[in-house]
Amino acid sequence: MGKENNPRRVADNEAFAKTKMLRTSPQKLNLVAAMIRGKKVDKALADLTFSKRRIAGDVKKCLQSAIANAENNHGLDVDNLVVAEAWVGKNLVMKRGRPRARGRFGKIMKPFSEITIKVRQIEERA
């Protein structure tokens, strides 16, 4: 008598995770996302672990969440997963300011962004 399940938003061999309100600009976050697109997940995790960029830790957490979703919710094999897509979006912008010379006001924009990572299971080539 309960509610019916929602239809899946991705294919049967895919899973995704989304992280919102990351305190960095979308342009900087997209550089990290481009670093992992199309790679196998173990290689992508290694690249994020040893990246010097501050936001790489948050992207790694999102990727680990997508891997966990694939394994636990959709029964996919972790060894055959690749990062199919990773896209970045804008979120809110905090507007701050600083007094400047001659009565002016310098705008300081503090952007937030969000990232969505989709992993896909590939068939093993023999």
C-alpha cells in the first residue's frame, strides 16, 4: 500500500553522487573534475589523494560516495567502474565587501559550487 518507487535517473550499469555547497569557484572545481573524467575509479582516487589542490579532498569524498552507491544500492562491481562523467555547477555567491579609498566599496565575491560524479560499470575485455 506504500508509495511506488521512483524510476532510476541513470542506466542500469551506472550510479552517481552529488555534493553541493563546495566553497570554491566552479572554474577551479572544473579543473579537478577534468583530472578524473574517463579514468578507472582506483586511478582517479589515487590522483585525487595526491593532488595539491585544496578542493581535491572534497571531490574524493564525492567519488567515494558514488562508488559506494554503485556497490551497495545497484550491485555493481567496483573493479570495473570508470568515471563516466563529472560535471560542475554554480551555487550561491556570498557577497562581501571592503571599504576602499575615496568612499568607494570593493566587492568581494565568495562563490560556492557543486559537483556531480557519475560512475559506469564497463564489461571486462578478455
